[in-house]
Amino acid sequence: MTYVPWFFPDDPPPLFQTGPTSDDARLACQLLERMQRDPRLRHERICIEVQNRVAILEGVITSADVSTEAHALAWCTPGVHDVNNRLRSLER
């Protein structure tokens, strides 16, 4: 059951969070921003997830070099303690 007050308090809480709510979410956002600034990674389809300071990279990318670069960028992000690279390259 959801409780919704019928009155509005003087200073209602925001309906939406304005920023990440956990350290893992902050790390994921930080890593995403860094990848968006990198010209080689900007247009790749990389899914970023962080669990207990472990960056998990998933997706299909254009080349193995992109995987190496994304992996290195994740490792050098402050706060990341490990990287699980699940990126798959279109190159065979």
C-alpha cells in the first residue's frame, strides 16, 4: 500500500533524485562521462554497471582496440577496484 498525504507540507521533498544515490552509481556516471569525452569510445554501445566498485562493461563494439581502451579507461577511473570486461568485438 502506498501512502499519499492529502496535504502538501511547506517544504515537500523532490519527486526525483537530482544525482546518483550510491557510490556505485556515482562511479558508473563518472565512467560514462569519461567515455563520452573519448573520441574513440563516444559512439560505441557500451553498457556500464558498477557493483561494489567493480566496473562491468558489456556490449558489442567495433574492434578489439576499443575494448582495450575502454578497459584501460575503466581501470584508471578513481574508485574502481576491478574491471569485468565483457565487451565483444564485431571483428573476427
